[in-house]
Amino acid sequence: MHPIILRLGPLTIYSFGLMMALAFLAAAYLLGKELERKGYDSEIASSLVLWAAVGGLGGARLWLVVADWQRFLADPWGALFSGAGFVWYGGLLGGAVAVGWAAKHYYNLDFLRIADSVAPGLALAHGIGRIGCQLAGDGDWGSVTTLPWGMAYENAIIGWDYPPGVVVHPTPIYETVIYFVIAGLLWSWRTREQPEGTTFARYLILSAIARFLVEFVRINQALWLDLTAAQWTSVVLALVGVGILFSIRRTATEVVAATSQNR
């Protein structure tokens, strides 16, 4: 593992921070391209990504505090400001709230319309972020395995307490590959004739399925019915995505029916 990329005197460049920065830049680039395609000023992308960064980082950290309250009570400063422990679903919720609010109040953009534009970049950013998890070794690895691609995280920033010779599933790599594929699919589907909200709904469903499956080889503790908190959250997000699809398609069908009756 390589938690530190470079040291230049007092300046230290951490791999996780570098990947996070690259993730936001990549998301801003794709968002700018999509907004431009839809006839908006591409410069809006930089502002929205900044809102996403603030809301996402805050949401990720607050989610961790709620999920691990005892750790927060034991070390509030460390829980809030350590370099590890960001929770993706908290970041997704916090970022969505921040971007939705900014899009509505500053640019008068519909939430689902902007969410569609954000979705491919969001999946790409997630994949890049997992590269940072892999390089830093922040505890996102999986269970012990005998598969030939198993890895040891001996220099991880979160304590690696396995004996020499033990390897685990490199789940950050699994997620990176999966989210890159999802980003590619969403990017290729975005130009199809479809109701607003479709791309975002697909993102929710695909990313939720991906996380649900990866959790089976991660080390997170089961919460209920042998499923982890992340898996239950995945179920909720997948249902939200399905609900959005049904809602927008029902609305589209009603509009078509009303149009036919008025002819």
C-alpha cells in the first residue's frame, strides 16, 4: 500500500486525498460536458461539484458519527477530523442535498434534470475514490481468501492485524472496476430519448446492486438477517431508483394519454 505519494519538506501528498481530488475533477469534467450538451453553461459544473464536495464530505463524516457513536464519544476530534472513515452513502446523501439546494436556489434547475447530468460523473468519481481506498488501506478490504489475486494491506492507515501470509479480497479494486463499468453504461445511455430522472434512477439501482453484492466479501458486521447496514441502505436506494422509474414512466404515459384525448 502507498498511503503517502510524496513528501516535499513540510508538504505531504496523501494517496487518498489525491484520488479524492481527481475524483471531483473527473466528475466536474463529465458534468460540464453533459450540461453543455443540454444547453447550459458548463461553468456551472465547477460550482455544483464544490457544493457536492462540501455536502458530501460533511455527510460522509456525519454518517460515520451516527453509525459508530461509541467511537465518536471516545474520541470526538479523531472521529470528525481523521483521514479515514468516510462513508460513501453519507457522502451521497449529503452531496445530493447540497447540489439539489444549490441547483434550485442559484440556477433554477430541476433536481432530476441535474441529477441525470451528475450521475455518470458520480459513478466515475466513486470508482476513482476506491483507488484511494486501495492505496491508503483505509479498512475497506474484504474477508480472508485463498484466491490468487488476494492481497495483504500491511502498510494500511487502518490497523492491519492479520499474520504474515494471510491475504484478503481487494474489495476496493472490485468496486473500482464495477463503478467504472457503471459510469460507462450511464454515459452511453444518457443520449437516449427518455424521461428526466431515468439516468439517475439507473445509477441508484446499479450502484446499489454493486455495493450489495460486494458486501458479501467485505468485513462489515451483519446488522439484521445476516445483511450489513450498507446492504440495507443499498436495498433502500435500489427501491428509490425503481420508484423514480415507475413514477416518471407513469407520468409520461399519462401525458401521452391526455395528449391523445385532446386531439
